[in-house]
Amino acid sequence: MPIPFIDLQSQRARLGQPLEDAILKVVRSGAYVMGPEIAQFETALGAFGQAPFVLSCGSGTEALQLPLMAWGIGPGDAVFCPSFTFAATAEVMPLVGASPVFVDILPDTYNLDPAALDRAIEAVKADGELTPKAVIAVDLFGQPADYPAIAAVARKHGLKLIADSAQGFGCTLNGQHPIHWADVATTSFFPAKPLGCYGDGGAVLCKDARLHDILVSLRVHGQAVKSDLEGKTFDHDPKYLNLRIGMNSRMDTIQAAVLLQKLSIFADEIEARNRVAARYAAGLSDVVAVPKVIEGGVSVWAQYTIEVGDRDGLIAHLKGHEIPTAVYYPIPIHRQDVYSAYPAPGGLPVTDAKAGKVMSLPMHPYLTPEDQDAIIAAIRAFAGRNA
Ligand SMILES: *Cc1c(COP(=O)(O)O)cnc(C)c1O
């Protein structure tokens, strides 16, 4: 049987009947939107991710857009982010009328380079066209960005900091989750993410009660929330009092029910992912460039990404052995036509170089040692032939 790139069926089998019962319970309850599982899941996710406030929402993309809306970021504003990421990280800036400003990455972790961030902010300030407002750091491939250094740069310039943890929810640095340093941490529950649901979903984690309230309002068309109504009386149902331009970004109750089940085994799955990563490193580090995790960091290994000289050759060789691979990301965002007009001060030499070299191997908590050894052997055979 071919080895899957990500194996969601083994996880489903492990979760078994309780998972199917949880879904059926929602179907039978009729509470398809904002049912009780939503609040239960938000509480459980906050406990896992060390965040006092959690808002579930429609997707990881909307999780990034909602805080930009809450902070009133819009035309004339600059939001700094890496270009070596999934498009959604940069897409939300034009969606609110603001401009992404692309920043280079560190060559060993693929995450935002704090010194390059500082230079990019200075360049935008000197240029004077855009007003720096926020930074979005990405926990690429599952490992935490250098938050102590990035937060120091953001603070120095008075900017908000978002941790885009769509690939990294559950990762830690010195035992702390990204929200320890960031104003907001976001994640995605797209099925292929380390913590995924059975459709689309996302979450915004924060530490500020008023910000959370505004996010609650924006999630449902800017409707008035409790803190908006304190001390006021209305002669109509304030449910239809719309104080902001919001959107509809509710997560389905069924997805919350699925996620409550998955969250119960997530810590164990992160350990399993780290075992898989360690076996790859032991078997491959002398023949390809294996990933390096930031000192003090624990990755959730959304991807296991290696670098090789002859990438196309290795991909074809593995395909011949029915071993799937993927390239994240072949075209950095600033090289995409629709993003090419946005600033990337000083160019992004590391990003440009990495896009031509990286490739990702099968990675999930249920990869067996036997399958992994077959993958390692195939890569070693290719490397030996090309040595
Ligand atoms: C997947 C992803 C997103 C978007 O999440 P969706 O739920 O698909 O909208 C944002 N940022 C990064 C880094 C991602 O990998």
C-alpha cells in the first residue's frame, strides 16, 4: 500500500465511536450554529494554548483578518510578514485595504528574521508612504518563530504582533506558547494542519478582554456585545444593533465537536510527531539537510522539510517508490504576480534561495517505523547514487 503524505484515517480509527457519537449528537440536537460545543471547545483550546480568551471562527484566514479589523488597520497602513509562507498570511492585508510588507527569513528555521524585520520597519518609516501598524510572524512547518526577538522589535516600534500559528498551534519556546509574546495568536483547523477538523475552521487567541469582545462582535456582523451595552437600555432587541462592519465567521458546531475529540489526543500526537522527526533526523542527517528547530523550541511538525541539491531528481525517485512529497513553497508570495507591487525592502535573498531547494516528506503521528525506514532507505539510495 502506498505511504500517505498525511494519514487522517488512522487518527479517525483511533478516535473511534466517541468521535462519531459526538458528531451525531450535534446532528440530533439541531444546534448547528453556536451550539454548546463551541464554548466548550473555546475553553479547552485556551487551556491547551495558555490563552485566557479564545474566539473560534470560520477559517485560519479569517482568524488573521479579524484582529486587523478590530485594530482598525486599513488603507495607508503597513503590516510586516514573511514571504515564505502560505498566501493567507499576506492576503488579509489587502482584504482590509492595508499593504503587506515582505520580510526575509532566517536560513536555518525558515522563520521571520528579527534583524531583517527591524530594517524593513526602518525602511518603511524612512519612505514615509505607509504607516507601520503590525507584524505577523509565522510558525512555519510547526516550529515557533523567534518571539522574544520579534516581540522586542515590534514593541520598540509600537507595533501589534500576531502569531500566525496555523501550522504551529501547540508549539512552544522555552515552555511558552506564542501568545506569551504576541498580542494575538491565530490558528487554522483545515484538516491537514496538525490540529484539524473535518472542514474549515479557525481560532483567535488573545489576552485582552476588550479585544476579545470586539472579535466576538466582528464574528457576527458587528453585533453589539455585552460590554457595548453596559449601562444602556434599548427599546428593541440589541441582537440587531450593529455597531461595527463585521462579517460572518462562525465555526460550525459539528467542527467544535470533532475538535474536542481531537484535542484530547493532541498532546500525545505532538509527542508522536517528534518521535517521527527524530527518526528522520537520525536516518538522514548525513545525506541531506534536515530541519533545525530554534533552541528551546518544540515543533508540532506540520511538515518535515529537507533541502537537497537535486530536488526534482529526488522527488521523481521517491515517486517511483510510491513515496509522496510536496514542495512548500515553490513561489514565495512576493514573487506572485498579484503581490509583486507590495514592498519587500532590500529584497529577500534567503527566501528566494530557499524556494528552489526545500521539499517535504510524509509526516503525521501514525507513520510507522517500517514505512519511515523505507522512506529513509529510498532517500539514502538516491543520495548514494548521486554522491
Ligand atoms: C493554512 C494556513 C493559513 C490559512 O488557514 P485556512 O484555515 O486555510 O484559512 C494561514 N496561514 C498559514 C501559515 C497557513 O498554513
